[in-house]
Amino acid sequence: MSTLAPPRSGNARPLRTDPGGRPRRGTRRLARREAGFGFLIISPAVLFVAVFTLAPMIASVALSFFSWDVITPPRFVGLDNFERIVRDDAVVSSFGTTLLLAFGIVVVQLVVGLGLAVLVNQRRRPAAKTFFRTTFYLPLLASTAAVSIFMGYMFDMKFGVINYYLNAVGLPSVPWLTSTWGAIVTIILIAAWQQVGFTFVMFVAALTSLPTDVLEAAAMDGAGPVRTLFGVKIPLISPTILFATVVAMINALQLFDQPFIMTKGGPGTATTTATIVMYQTGFQNLQFGYASAIASVLLVIILAITGLQFLAARKWAFYR
Amino acid sequence: MTHIIGAGMDRRALLKLGGAGIATLGLGPLTACSGSGSSDTIKMLYFGQQSAATALQKKLQPQVTKLDKAMKLEVTGINGTDWNDFLAKVLTQIASGSAPDLVSVATEGLQLMASKELLIPLDSYVTKDLSSLQSYFDDIHPALVESMMYQGHLYELPDSFNAGSMFYSTGLLEKAGLEAPKESWTTDDFHTYATKIAATGPKVYAFDWVVRLWGSWTSFLYANGGNLLEEGKYSGGDWLWKSAYKDNPAAVAGRGGGWKWGQPTANSAAAVEALEYLIDLQRSNLSPSPDVGGGATLQGLFSSGRIGMTIGGGFWAGGLHNAGMKDGSFDVQRFPTWKSNKSLFGAGGYGIFNSSKKKDLAWEIVKMMVQPESFDIMFPGNVTTPGRKSLMTAERYSSTGPSNWSVFYDQLEGSVPISAPPYYNALATSLNQRTTKAISTGNAKAALDGMQADFEKAVKGV
């Protein structure tokens, strides 16, 4: 018989085991009871996820094999919806637009987030750090719809404040939202601006927790700030960069609010993302089966890109 | 699904059944709960803010109580920038199992809802109550009634409409040394006006418009003698014309059973010319790049004196007044003639949902809604044009303007409803996308070829 050492504090009873090291019957019962209690505690969250996330996902994937207009009963059509996606230029083009916008948003979000985090991390006064952390995080707390409406007014070609100041310094008005590349760049900048707080906060936390001995060693070896940043700090926070990239990419691939509100997916289809096509197909054209098939393909694309990111990270992410 | 269930169910059939089962699991809650709520509540959908819907509900409740003491009216407001937003949300609500009893819907959604059998034909009700409705039919323009027909049946009783006229800023016209345009003005006159108004200042645009089906570049298309779809009419409708309008057969000569929208003509020569006309206005700096849907921005610009002319209907009388414009600071004229004097309009009215369990009471409410006294409860402050001519009075427009208010109703003669077929939502999506594409690239023909292809796909239902 052996008894595990009791914890230093608290009233938890030591786990009793038999000579073979296995928990005794009474202990097993206790473990089962504790496990049951644990399951009970997490069951509301599991139930919530099951009802509001898992079930709709399964239903949506299942619906992609049906033709359904909401009003009449669904009709099984096999893989027809998926075959149609391949032939539908509008849908294929929307996936291209989604990838373009997502790539732009993620790059801007990571570069700006990291740059701001490095600058803020160099501040010595805690009050300044707190101020900048709060300021850069604030856009993330604002409603995306409200921000999009507001930004739509700011970037309006006719009376937007951006063009007002451009005109004030003698520059011509820019068709921010009414030209193809103007709309793409504006949507990327606004989406990245709103999300940058998320990556910024993660990078600040990662940079703050860097081991001082490594940084001191780099300094003793004569590494300057730039060399330290690229040769020491960035490699050390690479797992955080990986996580931020994955999360940012998943979010960006589901972009909807900004282009839907600011440009209605235009001009033409320049900013029509896959999610906008899903909305139009399902809720406006009443082709819910086809819209679900588009959603399923988007899900597969997101999973594939995420998988690729993890595979690529094996080469560059550094785990201590 | 019965065809896949048999005695010898193979693996494929089992898989199909499994898929159907999963789908049903997800869809079950959506499809199962049809019906229209508790037995003492009658529900109506309304395009607007919930606060306005609630106010409307309070005002209408006493009238509903007169019809049924125990009945409670529930008006739900649905927001949206345009009718396709409204319709998408209505259809979603129906899918969620909370189909209402009544709906106030415009021309944009009529054929969509009728073709899906979401609304019921009102023919038998109208025939039954024709004597009590005679004063209504005597008062309302048959063009509005015909616009609410589909395949020979009447699906809504109209109470309002908006015809696309040309509003102008009297201040800017005066500044440009221009007199009010005459009723017979043409698009050449319009261009002269635009050039002179634009010369009044660097921050002034002569003309602005909104990308949408109603009152967009489509107004120029109609004036150019074209349309987005082939115009035709369903047969039928005589059951109504020969009874309700028996004393005025001239007014209903040529009327049919509703507008039949045929093959797409989106890239016709008339369409290309009309869209190029608008693009040229922008190139000449006479017009800014237009917004998509709604018109709130345009209203703000017009009311602040930065826009000289724009397309509007009776709804702008109240809209501009509410935006702070004083009576006399704006006025209206018929849409200018181009190759024809054809103009467009859209109507609004009330229909009954097929799923309603209180259809008879709903019909009584529909009749109540088209009574003259209901109009200002439903639309306070001239935010649309009354369908009943008796309500078109100088007194109505005395506090809001415009002076030339009679144009609204007069323009109905010879006008055609907006081309809103059963696939209206797909049409509106394509119209918005292809128009903005044409404006950003300057290539109207290529954009309209794309629109034509989109419409052809929509006609086939793919």
C-alpha cells in the first residue's frame, strides 16, 4: 500500500491505491463521481455548442444535398448543388475575392499588430502601455455593422471626410468605394483596423513574457534592436504568430459585414465574398440547399487553409 | 420522400434516407411550426422601424376592435434598405414558422409572393363585397389595381403608389437663372438644366440618383421606350374590370390580368443608351457616383442644397419636409420625355397570407386599411402617394409642398409598373451589381450583357 503525498493546502483527500498502483474500488467510485460532477458542470456549455453550433452545421451540410426554397418541402438532389458550384462563375469568383480579401486583411492585421506591439512594449511607463493597449483594442469592441456604416460615410466619394481633407490639400477625390481596387483596399484596411486589436494584444502578451536571459544574452553578443527583433523576439513568439494567423484567417474568410454594408459587394462583384453570395442565394433567391453547399465548400476551404498553415508552421514555428 | 422508401431498401436508399433524416432534424423546427399564432391575435408585417409599427398598431387597434372585440392586432416592423431586404426577411420569418396573417407589400414583392402561393387571391372576397368596395374602385386608378394582379387574379388591394417624377431644388434653379421646367420638357431640356445647375458652384451636382429598380437609370430606360424585361399582360381580369369599372369602361380599356414579364431585354439598344446617358452625366461631372439602394444619403444631399435634380415620388414630399426643407424650396415635374413619355411606378397594398387561419377577419382588415381615413394612420406626413384620388388635395400638400403635387397622380396615365417578376430578388441583386460595375468601368454594354445573362439564368430558375 502506498499513499500519495497530500496536497500542501486544501481539504482534498489523498488518492488511495492498491499494491499494484491501481486506485481502490472506493477511490474509483469517487473518481467516477467527480468525473460525473465535472460533466455536469460543463454540460450547459456542451449543450449550447451542440444546439447552436454543431446541429446547425450538420443540418447545413445535410441541406447541401437538397433543393429547398423554404416554402415547399426539401427535395434530395445528391451532388447537384456541388456540381453547380463548379459551373457557377459568380460563386467561383466570390471564392477568389474572399481569398484575396482574407489574405490582405491577415497580412495587414499581423504586420500592423506586431509593429504596434513592439512599439508599445518598448514603453517603460505602465500607464502608457495601458493607454495604448486599451486604445488599440477598442475598435474590436465596436459593432462591426456600426463601424461599417460610419466608415461608409467617412469614405464616401461625394461628402466623406477623407476626401474632404484630400481636397483641402489640393488632391482629387478618390473613389474609395466605387472603384474596383479602391473598394478592395478600403475593405481590407477597415476590416484589418477593426481586428488589429486582437493580434496586438496577443503579441504584447507574448513579447512581455519573453525570457530576459535570452534577451540579455543577445544584447551581450552585440545584437541591436532590429537584429534582436528579427533574430530573437519574432522566432520566440512564433507560436503566438501561428495562432494569430490561424484565427485571423478563419475570421477573414468569413468576411461579410463590411463589404455587405459599405459596398453591397460592389462595384460589380469586386467585393462580393462567398458569405455574401451565400446570403443572396439563400435568403434572397430562396435556394437554401445551394447556399448550404456553398457554405460547405467554404468550410472545407477554411479547414484546408488552416491545415496548410499548421503544416507550414512546422518549418518556421519555434517551440521551446 | 416516399419514393425512396420500399420493401427492399438498398444501401443508396438508406443513405438517402439518412441524409433526409439529418436534414429533417435541422429543418424540422423550421417547417413544422407553421400557422399564425394564437387565436386572439392577428399579425401584420410592415416595412419600417418597430417603433413606427408599434405606433401604427396602437392607432389601428380601436378599428380592429370594432371588427372583433377580442382580437388583438400585432404589427411587426421589418427594416431594410430596399424591398429585396424586406422580402428576404419576410421569407425568413415564414421559414421560421411565424407566418403573419397580413402583409403590406409593394409591387416588388407581389409576383414573388403570389407565385409561391404565399398570398391568396382576393377575387372571391372582392366579388362578394363589391357593393361595399365600389366607392374604393371608383376612387383608385385602375393602373394600380392591375399592378396588383397576377395571372388574372387580384392579390392585394392597393392604397398607395409612387411614380418616378423629377424633383428639383428651386433655389439652385433660381441661382442658375432657370425657370421651372414645363410639363412637356425633354431629356435635352433636362441636360441643359443640368449643365447650368452644375455651373452654379463647385460643390453642387446637377443630378443624383440611386441604384435600384424603382426610379434609377431605369426611369431613363422607360423614357427611352425600353424595359429590362419584355412587357406583356396576363389574360383574365375581366371579372373585375367588367364589374367594378362597369360605369367607366374607357378607364380599363386594354387592362388585363396583371403584368406578364417576358424574356429579358436588359442589353437592348434602349437600355445601353439609357445607362450610357447616366454614365456620361457622371463623366461630365454633372452627377456623382450613385449609392446602392435606399436613398437616405441622396435625401441628405438634396435637402442641404448640393443636388439640383433627382428622381422621386410622392414619398419625397414628406421625406424632404422631414429632412428640414421648407415648402417652396423644392418642386416637382413629370419625368422628361425621351423617345417616349413612358414612366414607371410602384404600388403598395395589403394581401392575406395563405397560412392565415383568420382569413375572413384579415379580409375585413384589408378593407378597413383601404378606407380613406386609414391612409394617414398608415402613412402620416406624406411619406407616400395616396392611391385614392380623393385624397390628393392641395390641403394635403399645403404644409410639405411641392406646389406641383398634382404631377404625382397625373403621371400614372401611360406609366408602367416596375418590372418585378417572381424572381425579383435575383433581378434586383444583378441590377445592383451590374449597374455599379458599369459605373466603375464606364462600359455599359459589357455590364448589361452580364445583366442579360444573369436574368436569363434567373428566368430558368438556376
